[in-house]
Amino acid sequence: MRRKLAAGNWKMNGTAASLAELAVLGAQLGDDGPDVVICPPAPLLFRAVHAAEDTRIAIGAQDCHMQPKGAFTGDISAQMIADTGAQYVIVGHSERRDTHKERNADINAKTLMAWASGLTAIICVGEELSDHEQNNTLDIIAGQLAGSLPDGAQAHNTVIAYEPIWAIGTGKVPTLEEIIAVHDSIRATLINRLGDETGNAIPLLYGGSVKPDNAETIFKAENVDGALVGGASLKAADFAPIIAALARS
Ligand code: 13P
């Protein structure tokens, strides 16, 4: 059985007051069920770890640098993230690939840094609307995966998130058939590259406008092991039903 994971990406939203949501969410999670991780903005990491202490919620960052340390003003290293008590880091989110011009090779290097610091990397891939419309999705995803995922990935330190760029924050979601096709293809690629055991054990998340009212349908796909959720992860009242739908799937 693959582990299920519900990950919330708060992006550049929230202040210390928002951390009250962690206690609310934590209180609604049973003793077992899907793994849950919240990725708040970097300045909140340390306090988020503390706020989630008595809950099952793990904390993650939204990015790390590809170098271990040095003259990189404004950046944060994987080691610094681990030092806060966080356990995960998102790498290669499309918003960073876009606004920070991150390339697959950068994301590969960031993932290696994450692993070296004991963090689980949530590696994001996803196609633009034009690629989707031209039926290039599977090729684009295969290329991103080939470049972004380092050799030596293991199930305990790697999660892949498929987030079609055109579905992020738009309310648009691929059909279940489209999600199945992409996730099956990612699974086949992982098995091909990493072998049966590891390839089958790495969780695959879908992301892009996941909401309480569409989560159940999305989780019907066999190779969807969870979700990477933006807007609907900010409030426990929205995220909890998504986690519950995942638990039932
Ligand atoms: P939304 O759920 O707000 O569409 O964001 C998805 C996302 O980008 C999560 O990383």
C-alpha cells in the first residue's frame, strides 16, 4: 500500500495569526489516515513546527536553494529548513519555474540538497495550456521528470506532484480520464527508472484547483495518492473535507 498524502501550499499567504488553522485542522484529524503536510511561507516555518507539535501535521517549505550555503541574498538552504523542524520541501513549483526561471537541472540540484538535509522533496511537474491543447502533455511531463528527478530517488524522500499550470488557481480541472492518463504515465516512468518496488511506492499528487467538491472524483484515479492544494489549504474548514475524501478513497 502506498502512503496517501494531502499537502497544502500556502504560497505567499498568511501571517503568524494564520497558524491558528493548524490547531483547528489538527484537532479534526484522527489518529491515522493520510499523511498531512502544510507548507507555509518561510518566515512562519519555525512557528508552524511549534504550532503543529501536538498534531499529526508535518511542516514543509515551498522552495530551497540548490547550494548548501553562501552569498545568495534572500535565499534559504535545505539545511536551514530542516533546522526549523520542517520535514518537506516543494521544489520546481510552476510559479517558481516561471517567475524565477528555474530549469529542470536547478530542480534536480535542489532535490539533492533536500535529500542531503533529510527532507522529503515534493517535485512539481506540469504543462502549460498550449501544450495541453496540442496534446503534448505526456511528452512535457516526461521531459520535466527526466530532468528534475535525480537518480537514487527513494519512496521515503520523494513525492511527485502533477500540477497542470492552466488548472492552478483557475477553477479548471482536467477530466478524470486526463488525470488518470498523466498519473499512469508518471507511474510507468518511475517504475522504468527506479524499479518496481520504489517506482510503485513513490506517492503521486494531483494539484490544481482541488476543492472539497471535486476531491472525491480526483481521488478515484488509482495512481493519484493525494493532492497538492493551494487556496483550499488556507482554511481548515476547506482542507479537512479534502483530507477526509482522500481517507475514504
Ligand atoms: P490551487 O489549489 O489554488 O489551484 O493551487 C494549486 C497549487 O499550485 C498548489 O501548489
